[in-house]
Amino acid sequence: MLGGLIVGLLVGWFISMFGVNDLLIQGFSELTGIIISNAGFYTIFAIMGAVGGALNNCKK
């Protein structure tokens, strides 16, 4: 689970180098009406990574 969290943060950091984070933040805002910051962006990726890591551990 911790490994998934770290991977999620690294993926978020990598795609933010290309400006994709601004695109995803704006898309999230338009779909949900909730405005998030870069911290929220990284939190979402960390949670997705942690859930993915936990599901991966459950399969084993």
C-alpha cells in the first residue's frame, strides 16, 4: 500500500512536468464543480496509488 502511494505521487509528479496537472485540475473542476489546487491533485494521485497498491496486495 505504501509502495502504491509512492508510485501514485511519482506518476503525479511526472505528468505535472508536462503541464498535464493543469488540464486535469480544470477538467475535474468542470466535471464536479469542485476547485482543487496542486496539493489536491497530488492527494488524489496518492489515494489512487494507495488503493491500487492495496488491491494489488489483496490479489496475491
